[in-house]
Amino acid sequence: MNAETFVANLRLAAEKTAVTSLLRALGEPPGRERESELVRLSHWFNALDSPDQSKVAEALAMAAELAIYNVLLVFDGYLAIESSEEKGQLQLFYVRAGERTLLNDPDAEALSSLAKVVD
């Protein structure tokens, strides 16, 4: 797996799945003992007309996209996750069949840049 494939798969697995799952849960909360916060939001969401539900879906998609983008900024070292003066460096490897691929290679295009071009 290379960096481009990683970003595309991450967006599909985390970003798009999170939005779809949350919209489904807002439409009809799952389970027998439903979380009260989710039930409250579900009542609100279901009371909206269709255009407003679409706007909520757009906002959720934007929030999920920004969350993934910020995680990629962390992997790239552009967004700090520690407050000390001397900061460490994250190295993200994909390992398969004994082969290691550095996905956030500082000498290659930043993962966060790939998120802007991957659809």
C-alpha cells in the first residue's frame, strides 16, 4: 500500500462510513437500550424537512472530512499532539508480508495534501 491508497482507504473506511452510520442512527437509533442523547437527536433530525436533513448530512460530511484531515496533519507533523518544546516524530508504516512502507515519508508528498486530491 502506498500513501495515496492509504489516504483513499482511510477516507472510505473512517470518514464516509462514520457519516453514513451516524445518519442511519439518527434516522432510527439502533438497539434496545438506546442512548438518550441519540434518541433526542433522532427526534430532532426526523422532525426536519428533507432539505434540512440534507444540510445536516452535508455538515456531518464536512466535520468528518476535517477530522480525517487533522489526523493526517498530525501524521505529517504539521499539527502537534504534544506540548513539550522537543517534539517527537510519528512514523506511520504499512507492513505486509515482511515489507515495510513508510506512509508519511517526510521526503514525499504530505498525507494531508493527498486528502485534498483524493475523492
